[in-house]
Amino acid sequence: MIYTDKYYSPLGEITLAGTGTHLTGLWFAGQKYFAENRTIEKYVRDSNAFVKVRSWLDLYFCGICPDFMPDVELDGTPFQLLVWNILKRIPYGRVVIYKDIACEAANLMGIASMSAQAVGNAVGRNPVSIIVPCHRVIGCGGTLTGYAGGIDKKVSLLQLEHIDVSSLKCPK
């Protein structure tokens, strides 16, 4: 059974989804791919997983790097899981480009190269945004692309992490 709750962030309403022990989804209201391929069955507020997630989000939205990780259970294709695990290793306050993730994925898969576009598709379908930090991925040349929650939220999340976004380019 999947449970849900709401978290009200400075950037808007966030829906949380989980098993009762693990977070399985975290989406801004109106986010692209919201709850894609997931059946939401019940609303509950007292899930242990959600208590930890709310604590993590409270710290994060105060501009503090949380020193713990909520229990997360990701469900996706083997390639998506590989990419999402790479995302989890991007440090707070840092950005990487899609090409870097593609190179790391190719290396882990034992192949010569990987398409940055394929990586972008996996990044965009990350079901646990913010905690699995897809907002820390930018395009070549510093382009702010590929955030399912919206570029405005991506910029705000990067600024929360004290990243200078003045040199990054917004898509037209």
C-alpha cells in the first residue's frame, strides 16, 4: 500500500508518497511525471518515513545541508536506478553536467559511451526530487535545463544550496 502526505515548502506544495517505512515519491504540485506509474491508495500523516522526510525538508529549506538521508525506495528500470544512484552522490552545493553522468553511467555499465539525452530522460523521471538531487544537473555550457518541477524551482533550489546561479543560462 502506498501512503501520501503533503509538505508545504517555501516553493509550494509537495506531495510525499511512501510505503510506511520508505519514501517512494516526492513531487512539487503540477510537476511533470507527477506520480507516474504509481497508484496512490491512502492518505496518512503519521508514517515514520514521512516524519524523517519532513525533518530533512525542514533543514533543507532553511539552507542547511541535512546530515542524514531519509529511507528511500526507488522503483524504475535498471538504467534509471543506475542514474538515480549517481544523482544521490552529487554533493550539496555542487552541480554536474549531464555529460558527466553519462560518462559515469557508461563506465559503470562497462560500455564506451552513453547518450546524455538518455541520462536526461532518466533524470527527468526521478520520483524523489530534491532528496535525490536532480536539480543539481545542468546542461553543457551552464544551461539550466531538465527540471520536471520547473526551471524557477530549480534555480531556487540551487540558490538554497548557496550556488551562484548568475553565470548559468536559462533556456528560452
